[in-house]
Amino acid sequence: GAVVSQHPSWVICKSGTSVKIECRSLDFQATTMFWYRQFPKQSLMLMATSNEGSKATYEQGVEKDKFLINHASLTLSTLTVTSAHPEDSSFYICSAGTRETQYFGPGTRLLVL
Amino acid sequence: QKEVEQDPGPLSVPEGAIVSLNCTYSNSAFQYFMWYRQYSRKGPELLMYTYSSGNKEDGRFTAQVDKSSKYISLFIRDSQPSDSATYLCALGMDSSYKLIFGSGTRLLVRP
């Protein structure tokens, strides 16, 4: 199957700092990527749809000024958690693909102290 | 009512058993059906995908879709301890790239 990578795989930061997470599709071009958040023992929660060359579409309740998304190219989308706080600590996962199949990255674990 | 319902489990079975995992959905507009496996602290891995009613087989895995009953299943034959994970169903439709996920079923295969 297609390969989606994420970097970093885990990050620890101090409260108030910003953290950038990269999502790359390694062997295909993705005009659309998705960002999810997952809390322990819970299912995936879609945060936003990242569109190449245009603004991201955010799900209801997700602060777009807090979670900045930039889809700079057909193979790269970035999620920046601005002024992170402990409640932002979570597992962030991106996906890319087609309507029929979506491939997920390995996830990024964020811990805000 | 949730768009997709999935029993969270946990489901505990002995090694070698046949496992049946299920999801029900309410919106007949769903046309694409996927099953993902997620190990702890890892991203979901695509196991099976289909877009028509009927069965699709891949090795020990069989995905079954019944659009008339709005019911999908994943069968695992000869289950192994390495199959212990959370299994998520995901549904999509033509009008959007967004997937709707079930809550996931935690499976434990005992040696």
C-alpha cells in the first residue's frame, strides 16, 4: 500500500510554545490530506481537511487559529499547534489517499508540559 | 444516533478461532467500506477496502458488506496473537473524501 510518513514521531514541549508536525505522502501525490487527533482508547477524531493550494477546512469545534494547517505541495502538509497547552497533549495522525482508500501516517505523540 | 456503530469490546478469543467484527451504519449514501487495524501507539493500517455488497477475501481476512441491511463485517480466520489490536471500520461516500469511523473494537487473541 501507499506510504505516508510523519515527523516527528514524538515531541515534548513546554506550555506556550508552538510545535510543527509534518505529513508526507512518499510515493503518491495527495491533493487532500486529513489531520486527526486520538485520545487514549478512543477512536479517531477528524480535525481538518488539508487542501493543496487552498485553505484548510476545519471541523466544528476545532480552532483554526490554534491548529494551523499548511498544504504546501502535493506531498506535504504541516500541522502547527500554536501556543500549546497541556490539554493539547494527544496523538496526532495524518492520512492521505483517495475516496476509496486512505492511508495513515504512523502518528505523532505530543506531550505538553 | 451515531452514523456508524461498532461494539468497542474487548473481544477475547483463543488462538485459532474465527473472529467476527461488525459495524452498522445509518446513511445509505455510504459507498466505500474499509477496515483498519491499529496497534497501540501506532497509526491505523489499511487491511481491506471494498465498495460493493458481497464478500472480498485477502488471505485470512474476509470483508463482507450488506448494503440492504447497512451492515459490514470483517472475519479473521485462524486468528493469531499478533492479530491482537483495535479494529476500526471506516465508511466513505462519493460526495466527500472524509471518512466516518466506528469507535473501534479491541481484539485480544490468547495464545
